[in-house]
Amino acid sequence: MSVVRTHHYSVDPADFDELLVRRAALITAIRAAHSGLAEVRLTRLEDGTYTDAWRWDSAEQFGAALAALPDFPQAPAAMSLLTDATAVNGEIVDQR
């Protein structure tokens, strides 16, 4: 069953373009090291905050990548631009 980790955060508009560059580097690095990252979707919400949903093919693949996160210097580089960041995990129970 697929799983999703959804992040919610704010970013200073002056840092947004740099966030996109750093986020892309992180996604590329994780995909090179771990299979199963099926989709990553960044959405700007009406209030100016963002949701960043990372969908994994399985909980095992997600867990392996999450455990290896300290090995990716791209993660703190991207996260340093975020404020009020939270993350929640969920299992996809219906997809059409």
C-alpha cells in the first residue's frame, strides 16, 4: 500500500526560488539512493503556506529513506528555508 508524508510550511517569498532549487536537489538525491518515491507535489495554499506531499510505493521504502535522511546534506539545506514546518504520515486507502 502506498504511503504519503505531507509537510506543511511557510517560506519567505524572497527564498522561494532557492527553495525550489534545494528541494529539487533533495528529490534527485533521494531518488538516486532509494527506489519507491513515486511522486512529489508542492502546492501553494490560499493563505500563502505550502503543502509538500511525498508519495512512496510502500511503507518499507519510505521507512528506509526516512532512516537514511541524515545521510542527505540536501535535507537540512532545503529545510533551513522553512518556517512553521510540520509533517504527518498517512496510508493511501483510496486512489482513483
